Amino acid sequence: MGFFFAPHYYAGYGDLKKGLIYAAIGAFPLFGLIIAIISGKNARKDLPIGKQDFKWVNVGITVAVNIVVAVILQIAIAS
């Protein structure tokens, strides 16, 4: 899960700051792949998986950040 949904996974398990950074940087395809590899490797030791409830509200925040950054990038590329 940490590989495929890195920003949302980190934010959902309480590391909202890292999740937001990953969401903003992950909009760039190459950086998104690098973040996916790093977080997929480190998620189990970085996050309290199974010890803390998953916070879906934080996931919504990271999804919104992803959408906003993607729209801004699309506008910048189109202009």
C-alpha cells in the first residue's frame, strides 16, 4: 500500500506533513515514482500500522492537494 498510495498512506496513519509533501511532489511523474519506491520500502518501519486508526479525513486532504497541484501543472503546461 505504501508503494501505490504513498501520500495517502502516510497521511492516513498520522504523518500528515510528510503526506502533504509527498502529494505535492508526487504530481510530477518522475518524482512520484521515486517517492513510491522510497515510501514502499520504508512505510512499515515509519508508520504505526495496526497500532493506530487510519484517518480518512487526512486522505481527503492529500487527494485535494494532488488535484490542485495537477490542475496547476496542467494549466502551466498548456500555456
